[in-house]
Amino acid sequence: MFDDADYDELLRLARVFGEYERAMSLLTEREKMVQHLFCMEMLSVDEIAARLDITPKEVRAAMLSARDALKSGE
């Protein structure tokens, strides 16, 4: 049976998803990919660099850029 607690949880999840979508819209495609590989697949900087065929320095730059974009978008 669907009750008020279920409805509240759905609203909370919708808000979280909306915040996530808004945050991701602030990032470039490279930043999104780096964040995904780091957070979801738990790859190291060197592994991400190898996967994306970029340098570790570029990976770190994308991570810092993503962090700054997300902070400024708050």
C-alpha cells in the first residue's frame, strides 16, 4: 500500500535527482566522464587517464574544474 511516507520519499528522491541533474549540467563532457569514472567505477587518476587517453594532469584539471563549477553553482 502506498502511504504518506512513500510519497515523502518519492518527493525527496525527486529533489535529489533534480539537484544532481542541475549539478551535472554545470560540467563539461570531460568533467562528467572523469567524475563518473572516479566516483562510480572508483578508478585512479592514472586509470582514468589511460581509459580516456589523456594525461593524469588533464584528469586532475578536470576534477578541479568540476569541483569549482559545482561550488560556484551552489
